[in-house]
Amino acid sequence: MKTAIPDILGNLGESEYTVLSSAYCKLQELREHLARMHDGYLLDGTPPTFDRVEAARILMEEVFGEVEAYVLALAEPGDDVCVGYRKAA
């Protein structure tokens, strides 16, 4: 990475803050959406509809795109920014 994480957080500009807060809000919305699907399944055993799953997927793609563009802009070419965060298969 070009800059250490504490340095990045300490030097966030307005545009970076906007990207991170937007991603946070969308993740919060996605968490609530998934919780509703989960709770609905537990209550009556009916799996979520395709439309509900598709809405969650679209929202996740939006969040991922915002965060990916921001994180990759900070990374050196060839850096694996997810090293240490991947779960074993």
C-alpha cells in the first residue's frame, strides 16, 4: 500500500469521506435487507424471492464498485489488498 491505514484515515479529504460514508450507508441498507430476508425465512420457511435476492446483489455490486475504486487507487500495482482477509475454502 502507498500509505499506512492510520495515515489515510487521518488525511481523509471531503471526497474520500463522501465515498466511505456512501459505502457505509449502502452496507447498512444491505445488512437490513438481508436481515429481513433471513427473518422472513425463519418466520414462515419461505425462501426469498428472486427480486429480493437480486436487489441485494445489485446493492452489493454498487458498494463494492465504490470501495474497490477507492482502495485500488491507494494500492501499488500488483498489491493484493485482501491478503490476510480471505477465508480458507
